[in-house]
Amino acid sequence: MTRDTQVVAVCGSLAAESVTRVALRETLQAAQAAGAQTTLVDLREYDLPTFDADNQDAGDAPALRAQLRQADAIVLGTPMYHGSFSSPLKTALDYSGFDEFEDTTVGLLAVSGGSFPRTALEHLRSVARALDAWPLPLDVAIPDSYEQVVDGELVEESLRERVDELGTKLVEYADVAQYPATASTCQAQPHAD
């Protein structure tokens, strides 16, 4: 890449004491440690009315899209509500499209007050694929969320390690859109036997 890798995290929780936000900040710290420039898009700070296809530039939609377009990798973080991802994140994604996500590496993180938020991750993965993004195979699921944070920090070491791994993988695979060109170049080179 000719510029610094840009990793953007989108927080789909509006809660003041959001475990999703804590986990995304940790993810971004790991991405920074791996050499990336990072941005947290906190949807609490954006005016995004319910999506109306006749007014695709409503509120802060242009600012949101501009942030996402700069990203080499995006991590989508959400609490699980009724088995799926949050409506603020859905609205943000509705205002976005191929210009923001096509050929972009995407990491997924979901938080639940109870059991593993698998369905929320599955739904986000489907949306990422529909936008022609490249979702990482590594997901982060945080069950029993309010037991996982003390004083704004993740307390369980294995969970912190998984969140940090997500941040590192986002940087490592941020240029995944170049994979076909890289693979073709590698195949064209003769092997030394």
C-alpha cells in the first residue's frame, strides 16, 4: 500500500455503558499496534434518520459514507437484539453501499447480555457478502456481556486476546482486495526446485 492502512470501527450500540464500544476500542488499539491508523465511528454521534431511499443524503449520511470510504478494513460491532444486529447499525448500513464496502475487508463483533450472539454475526456476515465485502473468517462473540467489563476494560484474558487478534487480522488482511492480482503474480513466477 502507498499510504497507511486505515481501520474504521462502527459501533452499533447507542448505550452509554456499551460493552460493544469497549470491545471495539480494544480492537482498534490492537490495529494501531499492528501499524494502522484507526477511527471509531460511534453512531451516537451521527444523525441518521430511518433510511428513506428518496433521501439518501439525510442527516449525517454523507459524513458516514466518507468515513467508510477511507477504510481499508472495517469492523462492524453490535449488540444482539432479538437475535439480530441493532437498528442503528442497520440504518448506517442502509445509507452505505458498494462504494463503501466492495472489496473491503470486514471484521465482525457481536455482544449479548445472554448466550452467544451467533445469529447477529450470521446476519452481519450476510449483509457484508451482499455488499461484496470480504468478511474475515474470525468473528468475535461476547456473551454475558456485563460480566466481561470492569472499569471500562475487558477482564477475561482469552476474550481480550480474541478481540486483539481481530484488530491484528484486520490490518494483516486489509489489502485483501489485491488477492487476485497477488495470486496471479505468484503463479506466474517460476518456482525454484
